[in-house]
Amino acid sequence: MPDTNSNSAAVLVQPIDVPPISLRRRVVDHAMTAIAVLTVALVLLPLFAIFAYLVYKGIGSINLAFLTQTPKPVGEPGGGMANAIVGSMVILGIASLLGVPLGIGAGIFLSEYGRNRYGDIVRFVSDVLNGVPSIVIGIVAYGLVVMRQKHFSALAGGVALAIMMIPTIARTTEQMLLLVPQAIREAAYGLGVSRWRTTLSITLRTATSGVITGVMLAFARVAGETAPLLFTAFGNQFWNWKSDQPTAALSLQIFTYAISPFDEWHKQAWAGALVLIVLIVGAVAAVRIAVRRGTLAGA
Amino acid sequence: MSNQALPRPRFNAPEPERGSKAALKIEARTAPLLQGKVSEIPDAAFGWAMRLCGVAVVALLGLIVYQLVVGSTLSWHAFGWKFFGQSEWNPVSDQYGALPFIFGTIVSSLLALVIAVPLSLGVAVFITEMCPVGLRGILSFTTELLAAIPSVVYGLWAIFVLVPVLREYVQPFLAQTLGWTGLFSGPPYGIGMLAAGVILAIMIIPIISSITREVLTVVPQHQREAVLALGATRWEMIRMGVLRNARAGIVGAIILGLGRALGETMAVTMVIGNRPEIAKSLFAPGYTMASVLANEFTEATGDLYLSALIEIGLALFFVTIVVNALARLMVWSVTRGQPSRSIA
């Protein structure tokens, strides 16, 4: 290497004995740059359009009634999605209760016990599970819970979403734990701390902020899911406080209202979509702020 | 992933030939600060509990396969392979054939790829090779924001914004200019295969472009410098030095996007029109495997009806698994040994 310091921009300077770049090549070069800029604009356009419409259409329809009342029958104005908002939270709570411990456990297995063939199998299977369409997970939860209980329920919806959370949490937890320096583990062992205690109080503790980020990523991914809830939670127009009865969910309600022919319901669907996104973003932001404020600075 | 970036966890034991477990026992027993005997039971119990979690992940996959296979036996015995070749779907006469749904899934996904691939590649190339450094983070964050929007919200937007735009402007234009191909003929409803393809494209752009970006960043810098040193323009450098080296990974990213498109349910169900027909025109309504499940599963009264639907689910599961495994392998062949982009 004659001059390792020269960056790529400097290389563009033409030496004297090289013929100048032809017009055709220069035109192609500029055209390609223009095309790339155009593609970026084309991709950003729908993003802005979606957010603009969400805010524009949603804000107009959100009011106190929307957040506190149950849906009104067709033709009656007003009403809201309070039961769906609570239902979504219940379903997501069940999903997190089931999915988070199992996912983190699998992540600990992968990073602390699974640096071998068995770990590779689990790693591959989690990646495979990640690609399973959500509607198929819904069928599985239907067979597992709904068929046994003989009715749709929040539990079935929670199981479906938990199955979707586990692989994501397992893989991100593994990556975060692997980032913890080996020396920290060794220091704990050197003090006579047992292995399980080291894993929980030292390794996992050090990686907490990363692990929680992974959990929130999985949470955000399933929070807006509709397909697996269609035949597990099923939806409900009324309040329901039992985990073994059909339960309303925000995403289901948006779907039902969006494909309905009523203008009043369309408005509610937009409001629901806005609330859904705000809730997802809010939950993720709240947890991240809580983590940052705590004593949980990463390694 | 970033596994290779770090040394494998290992104890710095005085006798490395012994397993780490043995070394740990020695450490624990000779530790001066420790009082009393240390029980090995909690350690073993914890280890096995974590292994159980690992096994549970594998068991989950087994459970999914089991549920789908058992659920679809009835339909499999009734129709066999014919199930995938027949186009009659009639719950009244209990005749089920999945061909229109398979057709719809394949056509809508391919259409989505045709639209999404050039756009995603353009974005990825722009972000990694052309854009000013300050803009890079913002742009990649914004494109990934697209991935965070729930599918049902895409569907909502598609019904009320995309479909009218297609109906009023895009479809008449396409019919006028390309109507002779037969792909763009018939009444412009707005709703139909074209709308499904476009909304799918918007949804898979983030995944294709972010993985392509990941693949492009691992192309060694000296490849770029070598091509530039030969007098290439920037585009020639990108074409010869970057894209060519990242080929396999880019194909992998595209296949990963395909896998996502095949299984996508809600947004497609909301705009594809839901009619089990095989039509040549992209303006015509269609139906996909995922949408038929979404629409008819709860209404399936007969055992054979339900079984036929589950068999569609099994087929969808199988296809996405194969597609995803293939894609992972191709991406891995390029990024192997390189730290991947961080999760956070």
C-alpha cells in the first residue's frame, strides 16, 4: 500500500496519464445517484403519508368517550374502545407473563450453557420460529387452548402472542449476555459465588438494559398483531373481566371497523390505530426511561 | 450475529484440560471468604432449568408441527395431493382445493418483490455508499420505523388512502399504457391483487433494505478503494466493487422479504378483495392462503372445512420455513464472522 492514509475521496483525483472519464460514464454516474435519491423519496413518502393520516384522521375522533366507553351499536353515534384498550393490555400481560421468563431462560441457556451443538439446534429453531407466519401461530393456539376450553379467550390470545415473543427474546438475550465480558464472570467465581448466582446477579444484571430492550422489541412486535388474535381472543363488544371469555383487542377492533361500511366506525378505526401506536411507543419509551434511570448501566 | 466477535466464554482455570464445571468446584471450595459447605444442588437445578427453557423452544416448534399435521389429516385423507391442484372451494358441497389461494399468495408476493426490490436496493445503496454521514442514522431509523407499524394499520391506510389513489389515478393510467399486456385490464376497483402487492411492497421494504445494508457494510473497504484506483466512477465502484461482492447476501435479503410477504395476513386481507379466483389481470380481486385463514377460520363449521383450512396453514408454514432457512443461509454466507448490526 503506497499511501494508506488516503481516503476514498482522495483516490478520485485523476492522475495525469489517465484519460478523463467519458461523458457517458459521468452521465450514468449522476443518473444512478439521482435514481438512488428518488428511491429514498419514494420509500419515505408512504411513511409520512401513513403518519400524517393517522394523526390527521385519528386526533379528530379521539375524545373522552372513545377512551371510556364500549362500542355503540351501528347507527348510534359515539361510543369508544375502552374495553378493547383494556383487553389488549390483558392479552399482552398474559403473553408477557408466559413469554418473557421462558424467552430469557432460553437466552441464558444459549449464552451460558449452549455454546455447543445443542445450543446450535436451539438457535436454529428460534430463527425458524421467528419466520412462522403469525396466522399459523393463531391456528396452533386455537388447537392448544380454544379447542380444549371450548371457547375463545384472552388466555388463548396471550398464548399465541407469547409463542411469537419467545424466539425474539431468546436471541436478543443471548446476544446481550455474550457482550458481558468474561472477566466479570470470572471475578464472581473468584469470590466464590456459585454459577447460578453469578449468572443471575452478575451477568444478567450487567446486561439488563440490553435484555429489556430485546423484550420491548418483542413486545412492540406482537402488540399490534391482529392475525393470531382473530380466532383466539376473537373480540368482544362489551366489557369482559374473565380470562376464559372472548376478549376485545384494539387491533381486532380496528380491523372490524375498518372493513365495515359505516363512516362512523371508520373514524373510530383511525382513532384506534392512533391510540394503538401511541400505546406501543409509550410502553417502549416508558420502560427504556425507567431502565436508564435505574442503576442498570451496561457493562 | 455477534457471537463470533467475542471469545467463547471459558474459565481461566489452573488446569484447563479439566472441564469448566470441575474448575468451578475447585474455585468454590478453596474460596477463603466462604463459610460452610457450598451445596451443588442449586447450581445443578438452575442449569437444568435453563436447559429446559432451551428444550421448550424446540418443543414449541414440535408442537406447531404436531398441531398442524394432526389438524389437517382429515383433509389430507379426503383430497391428497389434489388439494393443491384443485380450484374449487365450496364449503356447501364440501369440496376444497387450495389452488386459487396458492396462486394469490404467489402472485401478490412476487408483485411485492418486483416493486420492493429496486426501491430497497436503492435505499440501501444510498445509505451505505452515497449519503452524507450525518444523514445516515436518521435515514436508517426512519426506514426501520416503517417496520414498527402494525399490519392492521397498514391495512387501514391502504383501504382509505392507497386504494382510492390506485382507483382514480394509477389504474386508469396503467390500463391506458400497458392494457395490451392483459395484466392491467378490467374495471379498476382499486381493491384487488395490485393493491395487495403495493401494500406488501411497502411492508417488506424495511426488512430487505436493512439486511441489504448490513450485507453492504461488510464488503471490505479495500474492495471499493481498489476499484476507484482503477479510475472507476462512484457508480462503477458500487456496481463492481460492492454489489457484486454482496450478491449472495442481497439475494438472501430478498428471499427473507419474500418469506415475510408470503405470511403477511391483515393488510392483504383488507385490500385484496377476497374472491377465490384465478385471474390474469392484476386489477381483479384475489385471495391468499393467509387471508382465507383470517376470514373463514372462525366460520368453519364442518370438520372437513376446518381441516382443509388447517392444511392451508400447514402448507403456508412449510413454505415460509423453507424460504426463511434458504435466506438465512445466504445472508450468513456473506456476513459470516462479521458483527451484525446491533439490536438496539
